[in-house]
Amino acid sequence: MRFRPRFLLLCGTAAAAALTAGVALIGTAEAATTLGASAAQSGRYFGTAVAAGKLGDSTYTGILTREFNMITPENEMKWDATEPSQGRFTFTNGDRIVAQAQSNGSRVRGHNLLWHAQQPSWVAGLSGSALRSAMINHVTQVASHYKGKIYAWDVVNEAFADGGSGGRRDSNLQRTGNDWIEAAFRAAHTADPGAKLCYNDYNTDGVNAKSTGVYNMVADFKARGVPIDCVGFQSHLGTSIPGDYQANLQRFANLGVDVQITELDVAQGGNQANIYATVTKACMAVSRCTGITVWGIRDSDSWRTGENPLLFDASGNKKAAYTSVLNALNAGGGTSGSSPTTPASGGCNASVSLNSWNGGYTASVHVTAGAAAVNGWTVTVTLPSGGAVTGVWNATNSGSTFRNVGYNAQIPAGGSTDFGFQGTGTGPTATPTCRVG
Ligand code: G3I
């Protein structure tokens, strides 16, 4: 499979489309002074990984309750922690973290239901259908225990291989069959239909072979109705950040999933504060980026010993990186990173971006209302002969004509919505048209 550079086609019912900045500043009289409150101004959250064993440390808990409004258990909900022997579940430490979050009005990102690492030792004795049954039972039991208490679950963690293959990582889970990921998502959805269900990975922070492998899986899941709601980008960063960090978030968002920064930490160095700011601004510029989580509170709490990668020093003092994040959150933003044009009058616009490979493609279509609100829209694309549309999400289609579904019929004046489709052959090569109704 080969990734070709994406391209963007823009068109509209208004010939002279007005160029508008896709950023709305938040008009607060005074800037918020904590990370959580600042993120909340744009409807986002700011979270941290928490270790249950540190909740007795008053400096730690003081910063936690003051600054953060989302918590991810660092280790306490992993398979080795929650099912140390087969069928015997222990939720004590996970429950402590949920209670801590609830007492502070914070939400919880569940981490994680399935991962090739940190498995209990008994799992090593299983394979094939016995392992498949055990892992689905694990997903079901843990997601059921926490039903109604989890904002989003990392259902599957780190299932793609590093390097240029764009394929799956070999693991005992993968060897139960390539459908293990979708089976896990379906089981989690059955157990807790209210939780957002995420795929989470690292080294997927720019457009590269690994992130494109994940992208193609998410597009396929959306096309086939596998219940996936979000993609987590861990963002364990060194002294640089991919130049297409924001574009990568946006291409996933255009598939119709939320995106979240889930385990952010950045090596200390001259660039640390700048890189933190760049990540924050990228999330703020992507309307479906719903929040950021840092992987620990103080440098001394980090798994990256000696790299001082967090926002507070070992004494709990705010670092320069903290200030850069707070300022970026307070600067606001977040209407949409992919709506460069707005029709000058009523009507609607459509733009399409493609990810193509030999023999197929996924198309992300961005529909923008003009000066008047839209109630129902139809987008027509021109498809080369010889190909077929094989899946559609957030729309229905008849051939190359796509119509809104119930929940995205209405677009407010100047607002936008996204749908997508997957096909064989070559994707749209001419400008799409958009009409109201
Ligand atoms: O609690 C025991 C302690 O009793 C024992 O004395 C000590 C001896 O090694 O180990 C302690 O457990 C360690 C645990 O962290 C708690 O500190 C484990 O050995 C250690 O393996 C574990 O590391 C965690 C790591 O995942 C495991 O792979 C890190 O805390 C945790 O930050 C890290 O988090 C992962 C995410 O889940 C997924 N993405 C990458 C990220 C960083 O590796």
C-alpha cells in the first residue's frame, strides 16, 4: 500500500467565496488561570495521568484538584491490575482514582482494555479461541464495572507496528485473528454504550506510515459501522514535533471521530515550552480535538526518568511549559481547521480531501453553510469510471450523490459538518457541488 499526498478540492455555490479565518477568539473579560478552566472555555478538557499510590501526597493532589478536569489512571485499569488471575477481578485502585475524579468534578479516560504489554502472566498460557474468549470477557467485565463512569475508553492500545509497514504489530492478541480490534470495540460498546471508544497509539503524531495504517483502519471501521468514536495520539515527544501535527489530527477528525492528545510529555530542552504550545494550538485549531492529557503531574512523577518532560518541576512549581500551554488555551480557537472558505451568501460549499493508495481511497468531505442556516444538503462528486463507493459514513448515497443523515441535516449559518466515503479505483477528480435540500 502506498500513500500519496492528499489534495484538496474546493468549490461552492458562491463563485467569489469569502475567505474567513477559522478561529474564534474567546471573548472572556479575564483569562482563566488554571489548565482545566482554560480548556473548558472552548468546551475542551485538560487532564493528567494519575497514580493511585500518590493520592496521599498533598502537593500532588493539590495540583491535581486545582489544575485538571480529566484523569487517566496511569496503570490501575490495565489488564495486569484488573484481572491478576483469570476471572478474578480487582478494581480497588481503579475505583480510588474514579472516586478522586468524581469528588473533584473531573471525568475519567479509561486506560486501557487491551494492550500487548502489561498483561497478567496467566494470559501467556492462552492462544487461539481461548485467548479470544478471555480477552473479550476482560473487555466486557471491566467496561461493565465502570459503566457510566468513563468519558472515553482506550479500548485498544498500541496495536500498530513501528516502521514503514503501516501494518499491525505482532502480538498474542493479533494472532487470535485480524478482527480482534473490532471485536473488542463491539464488546466495549455492548458493555458501556455511553462511553466514547478510542483507539490509542504512539508515533502516530504526524502523517507517516504508522498513522496512515491507523487512519485506514478507522476509515474502514466507520464505513462498516464498527463503534469507534475517537483516536488518541499519545504524543510522547522529544525535542521536535512533526510539522504536520495539526494536519494529522485534522485528517482523522475528518473521518468523523473525535481526536484527543492522550499522553503528552516533551523532553526538556530549549524547545520544550514551544513544543507544548504547538501541541495545544493544534488541538485548539481542530474542532473535534476534545482535550489534552499530560502523562503525569511533576517531572518526578514521569516514567521518563531524567528527562523532566512535564509541566511542573519536582517541587510542584509551574514551569515555562505550563505558562505556554495556559496562554495557548486562553487564546481560544477551535471552530474548524478544515473550513478555509465560507460561501458569501446562502447555499453551501463542499471541499474534499483524499487519501489514496493503489486501487482505493478514502474521501473526507467538508460541508460548509453560507450566510443562512441550512436544513438538508446534497453533495455530488464526480467519480472516474471503473471504481465503486464501498462505504459511507455520516451521509447516505446514491451513486456519487450524497445526502445528509438526520443528525447532520442542520448546519448553522457559517457552520460546517463532515462526511466521508471509501471507494475502489480513483477518488473524485473534479470539484464537488453542494446544494441546499
Ligand atoms: O508498582 C510496582 C512496584 O511495586 C515494584 O517495586 C516496581 C519494580 O519494578 O514496579 C512497579 O510497577 C511499575 C509500574 O509502572 C508502576 O510504577 C512497573 O514495573 C512498570 O512497568 C510500570 O511502568 C508503566 C508503563 O506504562 C508500563 O509499560 C508506567 O508507569 C506508565 O507510565 C506507562 O504508561 C504507558 C502507557 O500505558 C501507554 N503508552 C506508553 C506509556 C509510557 O510507557
